[in-house]
Amino acid sequence: MKPPRKAVVGALAALVVLLAGLTVYAQMTRPYRNGSVWSIAFIRMKPGMESAYLTYLAGDWKKEQEALKSAGIVVSYKVLSTEGHSAGDWNLLLMTEYKDLASMEASEQKAEAIALKLVGGDEKGRQGYKDREQIREIMGDRLAREVVLSPQ
């Protein structure tokens, strides 16, 4: 039995409309694009220890960031200070920029090797972490993707 002519024409018309819609969707441009990826640490410097922690950041932390940057692992880094809004709130952001998530993940072992070399091994790294616990608290961390807005 042959399908009725109206049903065939209707199905073809629906298919044409669907294909046209897919073509328009594929050609749609968005006024933004994905940018770099940032690793952000939320830090609370303990009262009276701001100078000690900032001295660490200006020394060992910066050396590590610069080594990662020279190795092409990191694009840039920033330290942002703010006032805490409560006694347990963070007051410092440590931000490290990577080209994208894939290159960040692919470079993890290389970055760890560079850090261990600078610190002087696992034991010294653990001791440094313990020492810094006395002057700061890590409140949390996030990965964020930059959204680059297209010019109008």
C-alpha cells in the first residue's frame, strides 16, 4: 500500500524546515568566546601575619610562578587583596592563568616536577606547607573560565 500523497508532501516539508533550522543554528554566531582558565585560591591571612605571608608570596611563591611561566605552563598570575567581611572570610586571592583546561591538565606532572625542584623535595615541601598553616588558611579554590566578549 502506498502512503497518501499529502502525508509524503507533509513529511518532506517538515524535513526541509528541520534542515533549514539546523543550518541557521550552525551558522549562529555568539557575541563571546571561551578564554583562558584561572585557578583561584581563596586565602585568609591570619591576623598579624599579613606581612609574613606576603613576604612568602613575593619570594618562593613568585619564583615558582615565574618558573612555570618560563616553562610555558602558566600564562600569568596575580595576587589580589581585599578586606574580609567577617572574621572567617578570605582576604586574598591567588590567581594563576592557564591557556586552557586541556593544557593545564596535560602539564600537571611537569609543573609538579618544577615545584619539587624549587622547593627541594617532598619533605621540604610538606614542611613549608605546615609552616604556612601558621600564617594563613586556605578557604577554598575554584577553576574559572574567562568569557571574552566580542567587540560591538
